[in-house]
Amino acid sequence: MEAALSRFMFFLFLLTCDLTAEAAAEVEKPADGPGAAQEPTWLADVPAAMEFIAATEVAVVGFFQDLEIPAVSILRSMVQKFPDVSFGISTDSEVLIHYNITGNTICLFRLVDNEQLNLEDEDTDSIDATKLSRFIEINSLHMVTEYNPVTVIGLFNSVIQIHLLLIMNKASPEYEENMHRYQKAAKLFQGKILFILVDSGMKANGKVISFFKLKESQLPALAIYRTLDDEWDTLPKVEVSIEHVQNFCDGFLSGKLLKENRESEQKTPKVEL
């Protein structure tokens, strides 16, 4: 109970502003057929659905028994709003059974932790563009997820309890190359560690940096955190290579921390941070 409360307080501290959900653009009429441009992919059978979901980091699929309900057009309106998310639709009874769907439901699938997140049936029936947009924004976790007040909720809700943060300025000349290597390293720990990017160039992220007792002069840095017991460690002034990231993660997973455990310090509630 204490660990769960501490975990919640950590993310509550990081959440520095209210969640906002932009209103979606006015719903457009669908084009001629499910396979048309800017339309969700039509998933005709179970193999097609499985291949579609496995091929992308984040997929949103509408499982519908009735294509005339408002949720269908609202789902279609999300395609342009979220270009890094794959959208699909299926009405096939065997597909619905395969994914344990019993009614009209919209689901989000995450490759990073193999999660299937379902909107409740009553939520699907009453969904509007703003609510669906918020559902997608909150729960879209990628191999590397950029930290912000919206994605932190999805990170908190993930079943993966170890989070690795790369803290660096996105405006730095080394950013693109470092991110490329960081993303490659993330694939090595899929299902074990969530990889997060914290842009140190954003003033609002200063609290994250100070939480891990880092200074600007020590960036870029890696910080690793286990939500179950609040154990964490940092690697300042790091060269962001696949080898360095892998060694740091392996060391933490094996219990070989680079610094003294801060257990007594972490007992203090973090509300004031």
C-alpha cells in the first residue's frame, strides 16, 4: 500500500499542469470504402487484424457490430489528427471474438508493453471527438515516449514498472543522433523498461531534473526509476550509445546500482517537490 501511494505521489509531483484535450476537427464524411486514403484500415479477418496490430507501435481499432453508430465517424476523424497512430476497423465476428469484444468497442494496442486498452461499451456509445482524442493521447506509448503532462498518465498506468529517462535538450546538435541510438536500445528492453525522453530545454521539466538531483551541467543524463519501490539511479554526462544504455539498464535490473540506494530519502512524501 505504501509503495503504491509513493508511486502515485511521484507521478503526481511530475504532473505539473492540468490535462488538456484539444477539440477534434469537425467529422468528415467517410470516403468510398474502408480502404480509401485517410481512412482506417479495414480488417477483414483475424490474420489481417493480428498482422496490422503487430506491425505498429500504437494501433487504435474500432470493433463494431453496427457501422451506423456515431463512434465510427468519430474514429475516422482521428486519422489525420494522430499521424503516428495506425487506425483500423473490423466488423468480423471472429475478429471480435479473438479480442474478447462483445459489443461496439474501440481499443488501443501498445507494442511497447503488449497492452490492449478497451473503452467501456457505454463510453463507446456516448463517445465524442474530444473524449476519444484524450483516450488516444493519454495511452499512446511508443518505444520512446516523450514526457509531458498527458503521456505521464499513460506511463503511470503501464504494467511496466521500470522507467528509463533520457534527459537532454532537443535543441542540441547531438539530439538526432542520440535519439537514433536511444530508440535502438529501447528495442532491446521491450516489455521490461519504458524508455522516456525528457526535454531539458522545456522549463516545465526542471522539476524532473531536480528530482533526480541533476544539474544542467550534468546533461545529457540517464535516470532510471522503479515505481514499485522508488529505487532509482542516474548516469550523468553520458555518451548516449547503445552499449552505455544497455549496460546501465542491465546493471539496474541485476541490482548493481552505481550509487547508494536512497531508500530513506525516498520515504519522504514528494507532494512538495
